[in-house]
Amino acid sequence: MEVSREQVIRHRIAVQQLDRELDSDRAITDAAILDLGVQDSGRDGASWALANRGVPVASPQALADSDELALVWSLRVSPHYYRRSELAEVMTAISPYDDADLVKRLIGAAKPMVDAGISPRDGMAEIARQLRAVVAEPTVKGDASTALTKQLSAPYLRECRPCQAIHAWESTFRMAGIFGGLELEPTTSPPVLRRIPDWPRRPAGLASDPTAAPEQLQVIRAYLRLLGPATPSEVAGFLDGAATTIKQYWPDDAVEVKVEGKKKWLLGDLLESRPVVRLLGPYDLLGQGKDRDLLVPDAEQRKQLWPILGRPGPVLAGGEIVGWWRPRAKGKKLDLELELWQPRAATKAELGEQAERLAQHRGLQLGSLSSPS
């Protein structure tokens, strides 16, 4: 089956529920993207992502106060919200598939372990055990890192030039969190780690079989469902994992399609979204797929939307990403800078309505909407 890029984007909008209206009776856990985790990077990242999908989250604090969701370091060792009731299954689902996959995800931290004759999987179990031990009470990240460093031997440590200190690798420190039964306390900066209440009695460390997790939480399947059609390389890129491993665990029920002449795979039916205008967060899942050239074909526009530092948020309109926005907070007012590559894609009234929603979400009054100078 041949699928156009326009169909792919409209499908992702629909399956990610970006075309839903707000329903005050909807549960805070009622969002498909929670299966893959909702990244909470940047200002109001996760709360705004859920609000854009019709979930009644009035503010970042409302999300932080919820007993039904929990924040952990997970995919790409970034902070993500999940349904609290599913945390044990999430831990299984996000575990690396094999040693090659684990080594790739550790971004250099596995080499000193291997050189010392320590299996990376055993090494991660040791770090998770020690991290849990030092976080007996809520602990600021820096204090936890200092205490952890004292418990670890040389193969687990690195010399950090920016800090001018020796401490655990950042990738292993963050990855060890959920595998040691630890979560993050929302809205804390620097982050505060604490033990997950009622964490199941299990050895600290990685799960042996990620496919033992419920299907909806298995990351390959969730990616194909929410960001498909996709290739094994794209899924591996999203996970920072090994493509050869991802191919071995490719779902048998994934359907092969062609997108722009390229072979890809899809799980579930191809959906059609209704037209919506949304100001998406910089790390919203719609822009997190590894086929950015499909989402935004123009290379210069991709550079504007995904710079190395300081991402703006995408503007979604007419089934396309049509530009970007940046906030300019001034006291109690929120000014927005907007650039539209397709000026007719959204009316001033539509953009103003979405900007007003964002200002209210931040507890501010909307100021001006302007073009970049």
C-alpha cells in the first residue's frame, strides 16, 4: 500500500489524539501517548502535551499534584510521565533487549565496565542497587550522585571536566533510577529522587525480557502505533538503541507500506484527523519521530525547528507543521513570537485562541503575537 506523507502526518495527529477537544470528565490517564511516556522537558512540557490532547490538565502544577501519574527517567534517559499503576510494567518495557542494545544506550559508559570484565547488565544492576540504597529518603540529585560515587568502584565512574570531579556516568545514573525503583519529584530543580511507593519486591536491575510487558507499553509497538509508519532504524534512533537488535524484535503483525517510495511498517489502521490548530511544545511527541525530513521537507525550516540548542515549539495547522513559536514572558504577560512558513495555514483568530490557552495554562495574561525581527 502506498501512503503519502500528508496521510502519515494526519494519521499521527489522529492516533496521538491531537484533534480531541477538551473534556472535563476525561481521566488524566486517558491519553494514548502515555503508553510511550510523555516527555517533560522544558517549561510545562508534559502538562501542555496532555492539554493539547483534550486532557483536563489546567496547569503544570495540576499534573504534578496528580496521584495517578508518575515522573521517571526513561527513554533516552529523559524525564517522562507514565500512569503510576503501570510503572512496574514500564520498567520491563523500557529495558534494553540485549547487551548490544544496552551498550548503545549507555553512550560510552559500558566500555570501562567491559574492560574490567564486568557485564554491562550486571553493572547496571549494581548501580541500581547502590542508588536505591542511598535514596532512602527524598534526595537532591547532586547529593544522590555524591553518595553513589562513594559506593562505586572505578569501572563505574568517570572524570567529569565541567564538574572538575569524578562521579558516575550521567547515562548510567539516570538509567538506574527506575531500575532501582526510584521516581522523580515533579517540579523540582535540581531534580529530587524518591522511592516509588509499593515498588514490587524484585532484584534491582534490568528486566530480562522487555516483550513480557503488556503490548501497549512495548516500545517498538508503541512507536509503530503512535509514530508509524516507521523503519527499524527510526525506532532504534528514538531509543538510542541498536538497529540490528530492533530488527530481531520487529512485530510480526506490523503491516508493510510505502511512504514516498520508502519501505516502512505500520501497526493498526491508518487514521484520518480533523483539521486543528495547535501550538505544540518543543518536545511534543509529534515532532519526536526520527523522520524529520518527512514532517518538514525543507532543510532550512528543519534547522529553525530543531536547532542544537533552544528549540522552539512547532505550529500545527491544516494537517502539517507550518511554522514555529517562542514564548517571551514579561512579568505577568506572555508574548509569543511566531513564524509561519505557510501564512494562510491558520487565521489570526485561531492562533490567538491557542495562544490564549497557553497563557492560561501558564497562569499568565496573553500579550502580543509578533513575527521574528
